[in-house]
Amino acid sequence: NFNVNESSFDFETYENVDFIQIYNANGVMEFQLPVSSDKVRISKNLFGTGNFKVGFLLKDSSDIKFAEVNIR
């Protein structure tokens, strides 16, 4: 969900997220942030314009779950 009041993306998962990873349109990871929560808020200011992927590395899992974000 996009939180208009906070200008942020709000994600909620069923399991705790250990890390989130932000990838640009070319698939290059721009940064990784530790989380340790099932609720994540990412400021729109962390992104430039364009298409991005947000990777969620869940606790006790080696699989990364992705969400696509398009900033205009």
C-alpha cells in the first residue's frame, strides 16, 4: 500500500522480514536494510524515478519474495 500522508510504501507480511533489498530497473541491488519485523515502511524518498523491485528476505528462509514499485 502507498501511504499518502507519510509518502511511503507500507508492507505487512505473515512472517518476520530479516532484510529488504532494493533493486533498480537493471536488476542491480542498490541497497539492503535490516528489518526484523512483519511490518515495513519504506519512504518514497529512497527511490528515484522509474521501476524498482523490493526484495523481502523472510526469517528462516533463503527465498526472496519480490514486489514491484513504479515511481513516476
